[in-house]
Amino acid sequence: MIGRRKEINELNKLCQDKESRLAVIYGRRRIGKTYLVDYMFREKRTDCLFFEFTGSENQDAVDQRTNFVEAIYDWFKAEPTKEIKSWTDAFIFLKRTINQEIKNRQHRGKIVIFLDEISWIDRQNRAKFLSAFGHFYNTYCKKSKQFLVILCGSNASWIKNKILKDSRGSLYQRVDREIPIYPFTLEETKKYLIEEKGFDIDNKSVTEIYMILGGVAKYLDLLDASLSISQNIDRLFFELHGSLYGEYDALFKSLFYNRSMYHKEIVSHLCRKQSGYTITELAKLITSSDSTDKVLRNSIDELIDTGFIKPLNRLYNKSKDAKFIISDPFSLFYNKWVSVLSKNDIALLSNHYTNSINTPRYATWSGYAFELVSIINIDSYLKIRELGGVYKSVRYWKYISKNEEEQGVQIDMLVEYENNLYDIVECKFLNREFIIDKEEAEKIKNRVEMFKKYGIKTKHKYDIKLVLLTSYGVKINRYYNALNVADSITVDDLIG
């Protein structure tokens, strides 16, 4: 098990609790939620009495209940004595089956009920699944003090709206633990690729994989160590039957159902602009006839909940002018490389990604993706800078020139700390050392000077640091020395 120590410790504590507990686990499709729970209770905590049921996508209530009854038989070899006509009947059958199992085994330990892909079971609660489950948990599980019930799903927004925030629901304020499952960090991705997949690659190559697959466990598992990175990407994305060719559409459909096209349109627009868009700007770009301010805001909230986008506030402004940027490397890669190709294009392509590596298109995408990865892995950055204790946020800042004597600038990664301390971070993803020439030095210097002149809105003491974040470091020359660089960080530093 790579990573997940915090989550495993949390589940262990819940197992040891003297009361019954209800936990919610959520995270995107293929992130490793089910693997985590199965690892925990099929391999590590075999002292627990364990039951697992997984909802099925696009099945009606009758089929879902049939599958539930079949799962009870698979685990306990128990058959219902009467027809199961409702979810209330189904949970009554589960309760009686568990009681009999406890008696047969003389079981005194924890009883774990794991309901996976819960949003698929009864999305609109038309069959009263949540109501029946709430009654089952409140009147049976909670009172017995032996239970750990885990609700799990890919749609974090559905879980929050239907379980955590629904004040009229039977589970309101009943959840004891929320356990979000995030993609692997850069460091965890490296460990997985080397220890589990058998790769022999440097940290720059690990970063490139992360820039494409984003630390999603299942996607990483599809990689073949006998192939180069570019060969793997061609095999996974640029073949009609490639394992990840249709994944993007399947991912959005599984999360957002009939609204998936709308959510994809938002993401598509954000992938086109590195600095992101405000809600007002997005509203002007959306072409859907169903779009309203409320629909757009709700969809943005859902995309934030599911990890596709994140808000990035302008310096000195907590909400107004907040922009939304892509926070999922996989979505960025798909929109930049795959969605622009037709099926006919894919069918005719050969070594598409491999042949594109030294092109301007690759350079543009990789620069964007590397900055995104740096923001996602901000904790690693802060550890190197030794400033985690005073960190406030990552922000953006821009200045539009008001006369011909000045040049407008935009800083896409501005790290803000307490006490008016700021890092202006320049990210460069290259196959060599970053060499600063006269033109590049003037651009960087202008960003710093304009931020000093127009970005600082305090009469108190401030401190601005220029940080260079690169793949293979920076060549020390006169232009580098003239910039007063506070820190030069490489991917080796970032990953460790």
C-alpha cells in the first residue's frame, strides 16, 4: 500500500472505537477508494465481520435491490424468506442476517458494512434507499455499538448534498468521519512507479507522468515499465482501443450524469487559458441554452468538490475577481491533446505523442502543466522553502499597463505568507538547464518591479522573493546573478 497512511490510521481508530460509527469516503473514479477499504478489511483487519455491496451504474431500483440481496448471499449464504419489495425490506433482511451471523460465529468484534458507489444506488432517492438506510443505521447499527458503516462514492458533490448537508435527511449530522481520498503526490507517484511498477526513471520523468495522469492510482497501474513514457502515452491515449482513450467521457458521465456535457464545457474553456476565468467571464463563454447563473455556480461547486478545478483569488481580494483554474492534470492533457482529434485522426496516427515531444505545442502544454503540478504539490514546495508555518495561499496577480512606457504583467503563481512575505515563482519545464538570457531576464525583472510598484498595498515592511522552479536547475550566469534569485528549486528537490 503506497501512501494512504493517514486514511488507514483513521479507519483503524474507527475500528477500535467503543461506539458505532458512520464514515464517508469520497474521491474521484479510479483513485483507489475501494482498494483501500478492501485492503483494510480483507487483508489487515480480518477480525472484523465484513459485508460489501457496490451500487451499479444505470440500473433501476429492482435490479439494485436484487444485487443487494445477492451480495448478502455471497457474503453470508443467506436467502430471504419473503420477497424483497423495498429498501426497507432489504435492510430488514440484512439486519436479521447479521444477527444470525453474529450468533453463529459468536462474534464480539467490529461489524463493518461497506456500501460502495452509493450515489449510483438511488441517485434521486426515488426508491427511498437513503431513507431506509438512515432508519437501519439509526435504529439498529447505532444502538448496538458494534458497527462501522462506510459509505463510499466517486461523486463528492452528491455525497455532500445528499448526506452531509441535507438537513431534512435521516443522516444529517450522523456522519462521524469524512475521509477524502486524493490523488498521489509526486513523491508517492515516484514510489509507486519504482516499487510497484518496476520503472527506472529520473524525477523529471516522474513529473512528466504526473503532468499527464495526475497521480490517479488506476491510471498509473496501466503503465508498462518495458516501454518508454512516450510509448506508454501513445498506447493509452492515441489508439482507438487504448485504455484511457474513452476515460475522460466515462469519468464525467459517472460523476455528473445527464449534466456531464455542461461540466465538460466549463473544463474545456478553463483548459484553454492558463490564468483561468472568473464566473462572469465563463458565463459569456458557455453556449448551453440551459445555462443560468445558478446552474453555472452549482456546476462550478461540483467541479471543485470533485477536484477538477480550484478557485484562485486575486491578491488582496478574497472573493471578487476570483478566477477558476484547472487542478486536474489528466483533464488538461486530454483537452490539449486528445479531444482535438477525431476518431479518424486517432485511427491514422502513429507515435503521435512521441513525435510531438520537441515541438512548440509540447513546450506550451508542458509549461502550463508543470505550473499546475507545482500548485497541486504546494506542500512539497513549502517544505523546501521552510515556510509552511506562515503560508497563507497561492494567488495570482496581474497589472494592465496604463501607458506605453510600462509593460503589463501577470504572475500566475504568487505564494503569499504572513507578515507581507511573497514568493514570485517562475516555473520552467525543460530537458536541460534553464539558461536565462537578456530578454528573459528583463521579463522576469519587469514582473518583480511591477509587483513592487503596483502589487503591494501596505505601508508596513514587505519582502518579495524570486524563486525559480525548474526541471534540471538554472545555469549560473550574469543574468541569473543580476536577478537576485532567492531560491532555485528542481524537481529533485520537489520529489525528494
